[in-house]
Amino acid sequence: MQARLVLEPLLAGLAAENATGRQVAGLLSRTEGSDHASAGDREAADRDFHHAIAEATRNPVLIAAYERLAEARRGAGWERLAYRFAAGASDTEHRAIANAIADRNRHLAEKSLRHHLMVEANTMLSAGA
């Protein structure tokens, strides 16, 4: 989680500055329609959302760094958060991140993503992950 807290807010801030209109639309669309999705689908959507933020930086080195981090994440206990995704707890946080990126507000994008990760970290700790 420490690595995510270092890298991902930076990615969100850069995405706010560098994302194309199509990338912004893609991020916004990823925050819709998950109300009836299964926990597994929500987890996959979460991975896709965070990857889309990395792609929206349009920086190949940072995209590669994110992809390496995502590989490590797959084996680090995030699957224990399935109940959180089932309850839709991250939907509001994802909307806030996507809206900040759409508004081209680097500071708010970074702050929103940092908050999202802190909530995830606290959830993992209370779940014993």
C-alpha cells in the first residue's frame, strides 16, 4: 500500500493535466453502472479504473511503473476487499477522482485518490489483510 500511496496520487494529478478528452470520457464512464455488478466484476472494474488513470498520464515510464505495481497488487491481499466492492463503497470515491480529472484539477485529483487509498488501507487493516 505504501507504493500505491506514493505513485497513484501522482498519476491522478498528471492525468488531470494530460488526459485526452477521450480518456476523460472513459474514466467518467467507468464510474457508472456498477450498482448491480458482482463483487468479482467490481474488483475487475476497480483494476481497470486505476489502470485507465495511469494510461491518462500519457507517460510510458509511469504507465510501466503502475503496471509493475498492479502485478504486485494481485498477490497482496486485495482480493479480501471483495465485500467492499460488493457494497459499492468505492463508487463515490471513483466518481470524485474522475470528476477532478475531468475538471483538470490536479490538486483535487491527487487528494481524492489519496483519500480513496487510505480508505482501502483502513478496510484492509480492519479485515486483517
